Amino acid sequence: MKELITILGAGESGVGAALLAHDKGYEVLVSDYGTIKPQHKDTLTHEGIQWEEGGHSLERILTSSLVVKSPGIADTTPVMKAILDKNIKVVSEIEFAGRYASTDVKMICITGSNGKTTTTMLTHHILKKGGMDASLAGNIGFSLARQVARDPHKVYVVELSSFQLDNMYDFRADIAMVLNITPDHLDRYDHKMENYTAAKMRVLQNMRPTDSFIYRDDDPVTVEYLKDKAIIPTCYKFGPRRGEGVTAWVEKGVMYVTTPRGSIDMPVDELSLKGVHNLYNSMAAATAALLMGVDGDTVKEALKDFAPVEHRLEPVRQLDGVKYINDSKATNVDSTYYALGAMTTPTVLILGGKDKGNDYEHILQGVKDKVKAIVAMGVDNKKIIDYFKEIVPVKDTHSLEEAVDTCRSLASEGDTVLLSPCCASFDLFKSYEDRGCQFKQYVNSLTPAKK
């Protein structure tokens, strides 16, 4: 009789895990409390994999030898409480995929509160330009499990959230990056920053002295966590200035990155990605690529021609002399802090959405220095209005169209309108992608003012 593996959640990671488990000869049940997308149903049905939606067959699930859980499902849900009470092993899709990946595969694993997607895509871009058989996985592209099962590669560049890391145990990264750690998702970690930090640092599990750990030298949470820890992999630190153990830094407008396998120096203004946060992302990605053996000239070329990530400081349009920028991926205060740091003209800032316990003090100075007005967009904007109303003019709006129209009335030629909401999108939108796409669509639909 075949062992039963239950896959909780039928998104891309769940379907990928189901395919891998099916290929390895397990009996597989895919169970989703919500509605499964039609394309995923088609894939599962075509493969002969059982699936259910709109609830869980708990009695059957509790006979599983293993549960592969979607990172979005909290341990406090009834189905997870029942599974944990039965002491059934629960792993993430990444952990499950790692069990079956070829032993000669290289895993570059990237985590952090902000910049993960950009750095993951930039690292992948450099490796591909260097001729490597590299693929994206984790929160980007096809799931790692699907690729291990059906489309294997030599190198995987894996974006990892804290939720994925929570259920990883034996998986090992060859190169691990921690870009930064700032408060986020604390509701999943008993509202304790130390629990969230520990989750991020699980990326270091099982690493060897010959592996590499890349982290930011001036990130206070990271540095504080590491100061009394024995770090096994070789460390490569990046930061704003040269210092002890720092292998990537900036000096007089030039970015330097040094590793045992190669080094580069290039003017900061030649980087395709602008802003201090993207300078850090470029240092981290360049360090990983050099360690993987990509030659310095190729690394520099790739850093120059990389296209910005959608919804992250993405230029949309110039209208009536005003630049419109889509930074919808800024779902927390730290992301907006870095977005403001990249602004070089007076800015009309769109804030608002589902507040996750934000402390706006972190962007207060940036608002004072860069922002001429705030347009609050959301169902409940009272917290934003109360915080900033004595600092800059604040307008209360309750739809994207109203927010953009208000920005247009406030902005003058030479200004920038920046959508960098600080908040999750779920009060008015399906996702931050939906929010960003609607912003771009509406901005591009506007007609220039008559001269």
C-alpha cells in the first residue's frame, strides 16, 4: 500500500510538490480550503492526482505520513492544529524538493524583509549572462519541486520567505543571503521580533565551511543576532563603507566587490538599478555571481543592463512633466523608506492599505525631506492622516482612481508621483500586483493636459 502525502494548498508550490510526490510513487491528496485555479485543477486531473477544494477531508489527511504545507497556511488553523496534534511531519515545498534534487545542484537562497525579489532576479540574470544553467524558484517562477520533478537545472536561485523557512529542516544552501531584517509578519511570530529574526536565519541551517553566507554589515538586527553565534559558512559582508571583513562597499561613487574567485569595481551611476537599497541588492547579487565563477566583466555588463522588477520602483509614465512610479511591492514601512531615499524630485506619495501594525516614524524624516503631499488611499486611512497631517498636506481618498486624480492636482511639472503604500493591498485589491497593475493602467489611460 502506498504512503499518503497530503499537499495543503494548491497554488504553484502545492501543485509542484504534488507532481514530485506523484513521480516518486506516493499516493497524493491535494487539499485546499479555498478555490483551486482552473489551470491547476487541469494539471492535477491530467496527472491522475486527487484534489479537493472548499474544505479538508480531515480524517483522511490525518492518515498521511507527511504533509507538505503552503507557506501561507498558519499553524493556528484548525487543520494544522489537528495535524500537529497527531505529530505528523510537516515540511515546506522547498524542503520536500531538496530531498530529491541532484546532489551536484547548487542552491543560492535569498531571504530578507525587503529586496528579495529584486536580488533573486538580478542574481539569476547575472548567472544566465555568464552562461550558467540557472533557474528561478521559491516565490518566483515555477516551484522548485515542479522543476526538480520535470525540468531540472544545475543552479537554482531561490527566493525564500520566513514562512517557507519555518518548515525547512535538512535543506542546505550553497550560498545564503540575508539582505536585511525589519519588522514584518509579526502576527505569525507571536508579535516577537526575535522569533521572526530566528525564522529568517534558518537559511543558515546545515551549511558547511566551504559554503558562503552573504549579509549586510550595517543591518542592526542581523548584526545583533550574529554577534554571539558561531557562523559555520564563510562570510561575505556588504555595506556602505570599507571595514573589517567587508567584501563589498562603496567609496567615492564606486562600488567594489571582492571575492576569492574574482572582483569588480564600477561607478554606482552605471548600475541599472537606482537607489541605496538597490545598491545593496547589487552588491549582494554580484558577490554571489563572482563566487559562482562568473567573470567580472560579465557581472558588470549584467549589472548595467538588468531591467527593473515590476512593481518595485517601476517607472510608469511621464505625464505633464510629472513622473509616475509604481512601487506597489512596498507593503511595509522599510520598503517605503528606501523608495523615498531613491527620490530626487519633490514627491507626492500615495500611502495606505491594510496596516500591519506600522510604525511610521521610520519614514518621517524621508517624508519631511522629500514629500510635498501625501495621498492616503484605502478603506481606513485615519492612522496615516493623524500621523502626517501636521507634517505635510494629507488628502483622504478611497479608490485608486480618486487617489491618482488627487495626486495629479497636487503635482507640478518636475515632481514625482510615487505609489509606495507601506501597507498590504487587501483592503481594495487582490494583491500588490493587482494594485500596481491597476495603477499603471489608470495612469496610462490619462490624457495630457492641454497647453
